[in-house]
Amino acid sequence: MKQLSVIIVFIYAMFMSSCSNKPDNIIHTTKTEQGNWVVETPGQNPVMKYDTYYQISPTWSQANYYASKRADHILYMVLGSLFLLIFIILFYGRSSDASWFPKNLYDNNILFNALLFITLVSSISFFTSHQSAIKWNNDKWIKKEVYDKAIKETGSTQPIWDSLETNKLIVDGPY
């Protein structure tokens, strides 16, 4: 049981410490859309301009970073820890056949397994709800020119993400 507790604490510490907001600079998808008609030379017919867009997405560490800045994030971490503690107590009480563990709960296998499942799933959902909402709901389409400028000037898409955060355009972000 000590090894399981150590593993759970280690995973929790790793999960909570991965709060770097460094982007991965990966272009996930490219699309080209029809833009405006442009007259390139006077006296000539207008030419259709096409715009290229790149899709960027936050990394899990960025999602953790933005989620950790939310006002309600600490409440979710406390509730997740509480449900994890209840799961550990139930699991330990049953596996060690502890004298303090209620025998009627021990005899009802279906109820006990349902309780274990509910506490573990609740813990995981409280720990990961904000991060996963940010990760899966923030695929952003950026003009090729904006992406190229950010990469050329800073070597990263960090200015784009900073702008999205400043302008409150990150879904489920830290505001």
C-alpha cells in the first residue's frame, strides 16, 4: 500500500509541477481561404488573393499553466485531493481487512466497487477538468503572416499565446 501511495503522490506532484506555458510551435493543420480581390497593377484586372491559415493548439503544460491561473482552480484541486483521499482510505480499508472498516460495506461487493469507481472518477475529473477543457477547446487559426512574424522575431509562438490570453480569447482560460 505504501508503494501505491508513493506512486500516486509522485504522479500528483508531476502533474501539478508541469505548469510551463512554453508552446510547441507545431502547425497542426493548414488551410487556404479565398480572400479579397486585389488590384496589383493599375489598369489591370483585379486578382483574387488567397489567405493561408495555420492551426496551433496549446500543449498540456500550457493548459496546466492557464488552468492554474483560474480563481476556482484551487477549489477543484482540494476537491480532487479529497476524493482521492477517500478512494485511498476505502481501498486500504478493504485490502488490509482493517478493523475500523464497516463490515456491511465489506459484504456488499457491488456497492463497494461503485463507491471506489465514483471516488476515483470524481478525483480524476476534478484534477483534469480545467486542463482538458483548455487543451481540447483552443485550436486557434492564425494567419500565416502572423505565425511567420512570431517565429522570426522570437523563435516561438509565445507572443501569439500571450496576445490570446491578454485579449481573453482562450476558452476556459484564466479569467
